[in-house]
Amino acid sequence: MIGAEGASSSKKARISENPVSKNRPYFALVVDDDPMIRRIHSMILKSVGFKVEVAENGKEAVDLFRTGAKFHIVFIDMEMPVMDGIEATKAMRAMKVESKIVGVTSRNSETEREVFMQAGLDLCYTKPLTMAKIVPLLEELQKN
Amino acid sequence: MERNQQLRRQLASMRQSLFDQGHLDEQFILLEELQDDANPNFVEEVVTLHYRDSARLITTIERALEKSPLDFNKLDGYMHQFKGSSTSIGAKKVKAESTQFREYCEAGNGEGCMKTFQLLKRDYATLRRKLEAYFQQALPGA
């Protein structure tokens, strides 16, 4: 029966097993114009040991890299005002940003997702992020 | 002590009923799992952010449904945003109704959109009322 047992025991088990929390911190950037998504995605990433910064749009993300900020991984929304995820990803790759860039979108259209991937993403996920999506990414960072 | 146990049981029952009645799904459990001592009101904060977005979108959709002819592209766009926000808090019924609404938009079925929207508003209001009661009950000293 879903929801019967509550969350605390599984939460503690997951965090203690997580490879990131045992090693040096990894830095993540969450780029989304929705404050709720920024909050949720930041919390998910922090729960597995990431240090997290946020940006409200693509321009803020690009400006962070221009000022010398470095991140192991960027989670970026596709649709944002000022500068969208596609343009921001192109700009970051043009600046030779080597961070893993993961698109996060609520759009289901294969064409739109393909355009986003072509901008320079490593991966594209459907919102919202979940542990099942994040843990393999962490493990890959650990290996590399 | 007995009163506290009674309150805890009541709270657990309120929470379980939200899942049993199909209002919430596992996304809500993820949010609960993220809540910790450093962020003791995380779930309520996220749900409050959702209310802010969703209330605005409901008003926008209502106004758009009053127009003639209906602009199905715009309606679909607004509902896409509403669905995204609902998905993020695990609002299962409302999410399903959002999907149905978007299907009616794609089919150009205005009557279907309006009927589905009425159902969606009803279930949204029910979920909001139940969650507000749940968080109120969960307050320390409540």
C-alpha cells in the first residue's frame, strides 16, 4: 500500500549508502525559472552530498561560468525567460565548459528534446528529477 | 502521552487517506524523504509554492475558457505549466485531469476541456483543503 510506512528509514539508508557523501564534495548548478523546481532539485542534490548553486535563467548560468565558477554538473531547464536552456547550453559549450550538462524538461516532444540535445547536452531528462535519475550520474562522476 | 499518540495516529491516517483516495503519488513521498532537521517545513514550503503557481494558472485558464473562439494552443500551454507544477508535488488526480484536458485541446474539443477543467478544479480544491488540514495538524503543539 503506497505511503503506508512513511519516509524516514528509507531516507537514512539511502544517504548513508551514497558514494558522493563519503568522498569529496561535487558541485552542481540548478538552472530553472521555477522557484519550486529550484527548491526541489536543490534538495534532491544536497541530500546525496552535492554543494548546490542555483540560477533563475540561462543568462545567470552563463554569467556564473564567465566569472570563473566551476561545476561538475549542470541541470538546466529548457524553457526560461531572458535566455532559454538551448541558448545557454550552446553558450556554455562555446566557452568550452566541460561540466556534464543535463537538460531537464517537461516537454515530451522528441523534436524539441532533440534540438535541446543538439545544443550540447550530455543527457535530457523529464521533470521532475528523481533519485533513480541522479544516482547513476553521481556514480559516473565518481568513476571519472 | 496518550493524546500525542492519538494525534500521531490521526495524522498518519490523514496522510494515508490522501494516497488511498488517489490524490497523491510517490512524488509526495520523495518530498517527504527530502525533509530533514535543517529543512523541517520543506514539504509545506514546496506545496505553498505550488499553490501560488497553480492558483494563478487556474485563473488564467478560466479567463481563456471564456473567450470565443477558444485558443487551444494557449490553453494547452497553460495546462502544460499547471501539469508540471502538479507533477512536482505528486498531485496524482489533478495531473491525470491535466493530461485529459490537454488531449481535449489537441482534439479541439472545447466542451471536453470545460468539463475536465471543472473536475480538475474540484479535485484541486479538495487536495488543497486536505493538505492544509494535514499540515495544520502536523504543526508542533497542534
